[in-house]
Amino acid sequence: MNKPAYYCSGVLLRPLRSGSADVFWQPQPVETALGSVPFTYLRRDVAISSLPSSAGFIFMDTLTAAGQGKPFDVRCAYPLDVTLTEGVADHGCALSANLAQNVDPSSCAPLGVTDAPTWLAYYAAQGKQCSLSALDARQFKSSLEAHNAVAEMGGANINAMLVTAWDVVHPETVPVQALFYDIGHGGQLSQPQRYQKQYFDATGQWLPILRLFFAEDGQASFGYDVKDQLDYGYQVAGRLNARYTDTAPQCPGGDASLYCNGVVIRVTGYGTAFHSWNPSPGAIARNGVAFSYLRVDGDVTAIAYAGGVGLIMRELAAPVQTPLTARCIYPSDGATDARADRCGIRDSDLSRPCADLGITTLDAWRANYAITTWSQQCSFDVDQAAFQLSLEARATFPKPHIRQESWNELIITPWRQDIPTQIPIEAIFYTGAKLPGAQYIQQDYLATTGRFLPIVHVDMNAPPGQIFTYAPNDQATSLFGDLPAPSGATFYERLN
């Protein structure tokens, strides 16, 4: 075939400046005027160890693009990066001779420059580049050799290949294969997620986001993580709804159901003075972080304290670097902010743990609760039998629930501060119109970890299977610009 190497090898990508609100497939005005768009060519033997921008998009190879009916042409190849200006001859390739042929727009050959040595000599003498052919396999190879030679002298950053501009009105015809971000620059994931959303809105198709990593030796590698994808949230919502409707009374091996089903959820609030994933001072002082446990047969009708925003954890048996340890559970709100130990006594002796009181049956619990009510009730252990009994106890509450009986209270041992990627956070949630607070947590998490954590909406009045919903439009990472930081903290976080 004797075609240039980019037809079948290497990666043709376009880095894009961060902070741009532009549609990613829209060329800059000068590029539109010239009809050429600069790309960078990466390959193992090309000395490029970083990019001028940390995110962008990747083209298919030439043969794949043609096979999918999305052909494109490369006009010429520059060994070094170029800054295009309007008026540069031949679509930016600066042809200075042989204009009549109008076949190969590259400018080096008419100047007697056809290989790396002659290109380097011309560059040294003139202080400027000529472009080598992107149609001739030998000249294209010479462009890579010239780039490497300049790189060895410390003078090269990236190369440039000018690709014929495309039809921006029909992005589905543009041979984009993927989006990318450089994981060496934290927080860049939001940029390709914005591009992913742009492309989906325009075409109804999801482009994959790839991770680009430059090793210390300058070699680049690409990877894929499903959790980076903006549509990953649909999977998360599906898992939450499935666990919510799973009423198995115990897990394989006999553990309590919270280790394999149901949904563990915590209202955290949000604020500039704390990270929502850290245990609050009150939780640390009382040796317990307050959650609720949601399951279709658990009759929880509201999120604690009118909901708001917070975190949803994976099932407690999920593999994670720092597992969470459940301590006890109260069938309703346990008034634990008034207990020195969240699983311990409040005022009355009848508020001791249920096991200490010999309460192991539903009738015994009902008799105790009739005297203590929600504020002085006893707490159940988290072994299988006691945990299941706590769920059955909820069915005895009269309808409609009083406020404190609308949810239960699961107490988990406080974990270390500032380990958001080590604990099993599955999603951020919001109720009602509290989306801005959830978006703040999402941005805080991304800025801290470089990772995407999906936002889901929780509606306890929805039918089973629809309690947890995901919408790409809810995600702050897919929006342009930063959200304003909130002031202070929510009521629930200050207490708990």
C-alpha cells in the first residue's frame, strides 16, 4: 500500500484548551478560515512526553474512518507545533512553489527539503518550518525523525498535522473515536465529560472517555475506566434500585442484609468549612456516624430531617480499602445526638441496647417502645436476626408516620478523615430542589480526588424501581464554569 504510517499506526489527537465553553468539534475561527485543523501525532517512537492541554479528542485511524464512511485527509505534517494565522498559503501548509500541481500542499519539497537532515538544515538556517508531505510515506517518516532530532536538543514540544476541516453541522460524520484527559493533571475529567455531553446531545451517542498517562520515560499509554463516563450514573441508579427491592433477609453466609442489599444513605449537608465525606465532630465525639437504611420492605417514607443532600454508600460487604463497620440500628430516629455513645443509653435505663434488655422478639420490642417512644428507644445489634427485627419493627408504626418514625437510624463507626477514595461512596444524592448542594459536593470530590461521583435524585414517593434516578443534566461536571461556593453548613451537618 505504501501509505504514510498514520493510516494504520499511532494516535491522532487534538488537545483543547481547558476552560473553553466551545463545542469541541467546532474549529477555531482561523482554522475554519484556512480549512485546516492541527492535530498531534503520538506514537511510541515519537518524542512527546506532554501536551499543551490536558484534554481533547482522538480521531480514528484513516482506514477505519474510511471504512465507517467518515473519511478525512491530512494536508501536511510539521515536525514542530505551529500557530496558524489567516492568510497562510495552501490551507496553512505554506506552499511556496509548485502551485500549479495543487496535489500535495506541503511546502518542503519545492524548497529541496525532502528528509530529516535537509529539514533540520533549513530550520536552522531560516528559523522557521516548512511542512513535509502527509501523502508521501518517506516524507512523513522524515517529519517524525526531524521532530525527534529537535527534541534531543531540547527544542521540541509536540508536532502538528493539518487535517482538512469537517462539517460541523453534522458531528456524527466527524471521525471522532474517543475523548481523552491526561490523568497527570488533576481535575481535568470534567472537561471531557462536558464534551461527552455535547456529543450526546447532538447525536444521541456516547463517546468513550480515555485516560492518557505519560510515564517518566515520556511514553504515553491509554486506559479506560467505566467510572469516568458520564453515563456511568445510569448503572449506579440501576444498582441502587435493585438493592432497594431486594428483600433477602440475610446475605450468603448468614450476615445481616445490609452487607449485600438495601441502600445505606446519609444526609451530610455541604459547606466550605468541611468535606461532606468526613465524619463530623459530633459523630466522632459520639463514636458513630448516623445513616439510614432503605429497603422496599423497611417502610422508610422520608429521608432524615427532610432530606437535602448527602452520600450513598455501597453495600457494606463491597470490597474497599477502608470498609465501614456498622454498630447498631434504631427502627426510627434514635435521638442519638443526645446520647454520649450513639449506640448507648440516653436518659432512661430502658434506652440501653436491646440485647442488654433481653429484647429479642417483636412483641418485647413493642412493649419497650410503647414506654420509651422514639427518643428513648433501645438499639438493635447488626447481627442477622437483630437487624431483620429492626426492619420488622418499622411495620408496627402507625400511618401516617410521625416525623421521627419516617426513617430509621443506622450507626456506623467513624472512619479516618480525608480518605474519600478509600471508603465505599457510591453516589451523591439530593431530594426535592436541592440539586445545587449535590453539585457542590460533586465538584468538591472531583477537585479533591480527580474522580467522578454521580449525582442521583431520591424520591421516596416514587414506585419501587424508580426511587433512584440519574440524569446527565444534573451533573455539575458536564456543565461549563464553576458553581458558586455555599456559605456555612446545613442544620443536619452541624448537629451530626
